[in-house]
Amino acid sequence: MVDLADMQAQLKILSDAYAAQLPEKLEQIEQAWKQLPRNSWDDEGFQTLHRMVHSLTGSGKMFDFALLSDVARNLEEHLKQITQAKIAPNEEQRKRIQVLLGELHRVCIRKLN
């Protein structure tokens, strides 16, 4: 039989490890976004960015970062629309992405402090 206290301790260790990796993950997402061309379509780049954000959407809730997961989901949905259209984002879409990336950072900082 599994000891509940032991399982909770293990979950805490996993959650702490996840939290420790978040700043680096957010930096990687930010870098992937900055590397995309402004005026042309980069399918591989957008697919990569979309996958990175998607991973935050799923993992956030699992590790008790529900708000981070919600913000990531908003960003993921926005990126999905752009990715499906396969057209470089216009200025309004770019601004929305920047706002959502900023929200991801703020949520992460609040949760970690």
C-alpha cells in the first residue's frame, strides 16, 4: 500500500522541480517567438512555438500552476489560429502574442514568489 504522506512528498518534489524549470521554459518560448520572421511564414517555427506553449497548458495544471495553464491555453489557441492560417501574424496578432507572453511571465513570477 502506498503511504499518502510519501506520495505527497514525492508530488511536492516534482512540483518544485517543475517550478525551477519554468523560467527557462518561458525564456525558450520567448526566444522561439523572437526568432520568427515578421513578414513571412515559418511553418516549422510556428509549429515549434505552438508545441512549446501547448506543453505548458497541460503540465501547468498537473503541477498546481492552474493560472499559468489558463494563460498558456489562451496563447495556444491564438497561435493555433495563426498556425492553421499559415500566414505571418499581422500587427494586431503580434501585439496579442506579446501581451500573452507577458502574462505568462507575470503569472510565473507571482507563483514562484
